[in-house]
Amino acid sequence: MEQLVPCSANYYTWKQTFQRCSKLASALNQMKVSHGDILCRFFLWTVPMYHSNGWCFAWATAALGGTNICISTYDAKFVFDAIVKYNVNIMTGGAPPPAHVVFKIEERGFILTHSYGCRRCWGTEPYPATIESVPFDGFTLGEVMFRGSTVTKGYYEDPERTKAAFEGGWFHTGDISVRHHDGKIEVKDRKLDLIISGDKKIGTVDVEAVLFTHPAVFEAGVVGKPDEELGETVCAFVRLKEGCDDTGADEIIEYCRGKMPEYMVPKTIVFDNLPFTSTGKLKKAVLRERAKALA
């Protein structure tokens, strides 16, 4: 089959505006067994099959003669029982977890591998707005872009959006990253979530990572709060652990001040429940609206 001939209009994604969009997949894209080095025999499903690491892994596991173990809803006891019963050797997740969660997982004997995922393509390269590759310095920010036969053909019946997404001949993911000396990339934020405060660009993921290390913080989400002078300032929404209600905003701000540059320190702390999607992703758009109302 011709690799670049669209063979289906497949799977949907939900933008933060809840606008539904579908992508055209090439034959090669659909048949690709992502990560050819997967030695999978028992794959336990902990993410929806309509995720890219869902519908691809289902076929990859079958192609390798493995077994798919499905669950109708996430249940911690079932997951751990299945790991023991079926000798599960691979599971996948979605958005990157906070560092302290990664450490606790590894402490329990799990081997954690981080890789980049995008429903529209495989393979990565970070570029700034100039479409010139960023240096391997671990500092310069660029947008992750793709091109090649494993990239989506475009958005179904949406030529304008397709044209914008492929500006300059590269598919623009909207993910902002840096590239390290060893060639690996580190995603810092979504382009829409990046905070522009004066002449500084602040990745909300970096701020959230520090907040999660505070012993009283259970959940945290960071967005930009409109500011007349700087454009935006850092606003953190925090849910405290049980029994930690006496922790105040000033304490958390001082804690952050000792672990990050001053321009990254949250200027506003809001204690509240955080909104999540049905698949566990933080709704940054909702938090931005809350922050806007505070301005």
C-alpha cells in the first residue's frame, strides 16, 4: 500500500476548548509499531485506547504475540493484582508525573522510561519560531516539530488549520522543549501554557515540580495571571494534603523562593480543588479563567 495515501480518518482529540478534531493517518502511520524494541508479552491497559499509546500499542502487542489485559475503569487493587497474576511487564501513562511520584514508583522496583508522545506523529525535533534547530544547551526553548511519513496528513475537512499546523513544512506540536547535550529533549510546557512575564519565559511544569516537593502540597497547577506591568505573573493553584490546612500562602512562596529564580516564584497562591479531565489531565484553560478573574 502506498505509504502516504490516507487510509482512514481516525481517532479524535479534545482541545482545551473542547473543539473536536480528527486527523488523517497514512498507511505507514497506522501500521507502525511504535518503539520496535518493545519486548512486551503482557500489556496492562491503564490509559484509554483512543490515546496514541493506546490504539498503537494494542496492535503492537498483538504483532509481538503478546497479551492485552484490559480494565473497564482504573482500580488500584486490580492493577497490582494483575501485575502479580499475569507477570505484567509494561504499562503506559499520559502526561509526565511530578518528580517525587517518579521516585516513589522507582523505589517500588518499577523501571520507568520517559518518551515523547503525540497522536499525530512519532519522532521529535525542537525548533524555535525561526525553524532553525535549537542548540544542545538544555536552556534554549524551541517548539517540537515533525516531518516525515509517520506524520498525520492533516485535520479532516479543515484546510486552514492544516495549513497553519504545517507552516514552514514542519508539523507544529505546540510543545515547548529544550535539547540536552546527549540529544534528549525535555518538554517544558505547552505553548499555550507558557507564562510570559516581562522579558522572561516561564515553564509552568518547572514551577509545579517544585511545588510538588513541598510536604503539604497534594496537587498543584500553575498558570499565568494577567498583570498590567509584566503582562503575566505566576499564579499557583494548590490543593493541600489532609491535615495540612494550617499551611499558608506565604510559607509556600518562601519555600519556592529558596528553590528557583525570583522571576519564577509564584506571586499568587490559591487554595482550591483542581479541575481534571476524565483521563486525569489538568484543565489549564479552566485555571487560566480563574486566574483572569483574580486580576
